[in-house]
Amino acid sequence: MDDPGERTAIAAFDFDGTITRRDSTIAFCAAMVRPARLASGLLLRAPGLVGLGLGLVPRERAKEALLGAFFHGVEERELRRRAAVWALRELPRLVQPAALARIQWHQSRGHRVVLASASLELFLEPWARAVGILDVLATRLEVRDGRLTGRLDGGNCYGQVKVDRLRDLLGDLACVELYAYGDSRGDREMLAAAQHPVYRPFRSG
């Protein structure tokens, strides 16, 4: 891919399956939630997960229900502390070296790198800062009086929401030179909005 001309170059990366080898939110929940609560949450929400797989339950509703079962009532400050530690110690093990190298390629050319992910900003932001990424568009958990409510704040950062949030950050996407990296249905709209869409670029097999 050639360097863009006069327009500002933006590189928007999905996270799970694009930068990482597997789902980071599942790994995060497994690390943060006590086994008994993890098991009961999965058991209680199993019908919704089956419905999601069959296309009968909206993705956002199923995700909110599952995360609510895990994190409702949890103190935000403590969870953020633990998430930051996990993001710096454990999350790098999920990252594909080729994806990190591509991020660094864009950074070396002065391109603005953005994460646009349905994963949780709780752990994405600390990881992103560690690799020099300042812009993180991700799914947020709602907080009231210092504790998580179990609901999403602003919806799931998936599909068209990714494009909407990119526009909120950058303005008219036609006025930038947009590289987009994704691997799934949730990235379709972002890839369609880019001059340089790249689908499943870092998979080794």
C-alpha cells in the first residue's frame, strides 16, 4: 500500500481476530470474575447465547446481559486497576506479531492509528497506550456512583457504530485517507468506508 497524498492518513484497526488470535473479552472476563460467578453467569445466560448464535437475539442485548451477570455492582475503580494490570501483563500474549508490526508501520509514517473494537475499553485503553495508540473507540460499561450498572454505555461498538464513532472522532471520512483492518461481520461497514480496506490480513492459517 502506498502512502497517501495530502490528506491525513488514518489507520483504523479492529481488535479481536484482527490484532489478536482470539476473543479478548472472554479472556478478560475469565481472569476478572470469580469461577463461581463466571459459571453461574454463563449458565443463566445460556439461552440468550444460543439465541445469539441462531440469530434470534440481538448481539448487543446478549452481550449486555452476559456482562451484567459478571460485573453488575462491581466497583469501577478497582476493576480498572485490575484491568490495566491484565492488559499489560496478559493481553500481549494474544496479540499477533504481524498485526503489531503493521501498527508500528503506520506509526513510523506519522499515520494516526485508531482502535475501533467491540471489546471493552477497560482493558483496551491501557494496552493501546502501551503501544502508542491514543484513540480508542470501544464498548464502555455504564457507571453510577462508582459502580458498574451491568449495562452498556453508548451501545456495542460493532458494525455501523464503529463508523459513527469514527466520524465523531475524525469528521467526514471522505476527507481522510482511511486504512481499515478487520476480520468479521462487525467490521463490514468500517471496511466499506475506507479507501484501503484490508480483510483478515494477519491470519497465518
